[in-house]
Amino acid sequence: MQIMVCLKKILDPEVPPRDFRLKKGEMAPATEGIPLVMSSFDQNALEVGLQLREKLAGATVTAVTVGPEDSEDVLRKALAVKADRAVRVPLEQDSKLAGGIVAGLLAGAAKQLGADLVICGRQAGDWDGSQVGLILTEALGWPLVNLVMGIEPGSSGLVLRRELDEGYEVIEGNSPLVAVVTNHETNVLRIAKVKDTMAAMRKKIELFDVVDSAAVELQGGRIELVSLEIPVKEANCEMITGENGGEKADNLVKRLLELKVL
């Protein structure tokens, strides 16, 4: 079975808000001095794919991303945790692409790869769009199972555990299939060994040119970003004085009344 896992490189969500900046004159975040990492839900998707491969004889895991050359870092990480192959769909304007366009390119990569199962993260950790996996399944014309916690081989296909508000449900499905994975304590991405991380730096990353075959218009898309700005929050600090606690409390109440807070 050919298992394809879709990955995205994003700004580290753990970066303090005060360090978030926008590129001058552009509607895009500045990346200078800020770590770039694999989207957290994509990490869950990768772990689900690796766990399935370990239980399914002959299965392979291929990590795929859409973007410029510097997006290959996430593919190197996938190789470090023992993904079998890494594929990049070269595209320079990845940060400005709508989810539908990315889904079309990934669908083209899945066809070229001959994938039987495509696994995506529930949403990207930067825009939180939750679109790519759902549009991808339509582009491929495959069935979809959403909010998947884990996948195992079954007697006649695949067994998928799907998250519900209270518990989970078990679904049986046959390939080809798209699974959109959510986070769970059982699919936290494993830690790569140092030697495997070093070996991943020397492994080949394949390039798939699927722009023409994917039949997508790179400048199009149904969603247009018209404005992006960092909200400015003003804060004022005023010291309340008094000879003792009672006087300070009285002065505080008076000031709050003046400000019409009370």
C-alpha cells in the first residue's frame, strides 16, 4: 500500500505574539528570526501513517509538501522518523495559495505517486483553514473519513477510529481513501534519533511537477485575502494612592465611577 502524508511548514505557533511581524508591504508574516516547523496536526498525520506501515506488510510512507525549496525541512524531518520517500511539489508562492489550490496540487501528486491512502492533518497550524483535506478528497473522487485518531489494517481493508464528542466510532473502509487526522495521545509524532536525523540530510527529495496535470489556476481560488494586520491594543496604567488600604479602596471606587466602569 502506498501511503501519502501531506505536510506543511509553518511559523512556530509557540512563538510569543510580541515577536510576530508582517513583511513590509506584503500581506504575509515575516519569517526572519522565527523558527519554522511542521504543522502540529500534520505531525499527527505522519505518526498515523508510520504506525499503519508498521502493521501492514509491504506498505510505504511518502511525505509530500507543496512549496519552495526551504519547505524541504519538513520533509527532512519526515525522513528522520523513517518515512520511505519525500516529495516536494515546487511552487514559490506557497504562503499565498488558497486551500483549494493546494488541494489540487496534492491531488496531482497523489495520482502521480499512485497513492492508495492519503492522510492529512485536520488543519494547518497557521491559518487553521481546515480545507485542504476536504477539497482534496473531492479532487480525487475518493471517500473521506474525517477526525481520524488512528488507522489499523482490518480483515478486509482498513479500520479507522474517528473522534466523537463523547468517545469514538470505528469505521471500516477500503482504499483508495482520504483520512483527515486529529490529535490524540496515541498519535504524537515519535522523536527522531540523532543518526537518523543526520542520515535524512543526505537523502534524496523528489520533485513532482504537477501544476499542469492538476488543472489548477495558481492565481485563482475562491478566497481572496484583502487585508492582514496586527491589532493594536492600547493599555493604560494608573496608580491609586492612599494612606491605608481603606483609603486606597475608596479612591479606587471613585476613579472607577469617574471612568464609568461602575
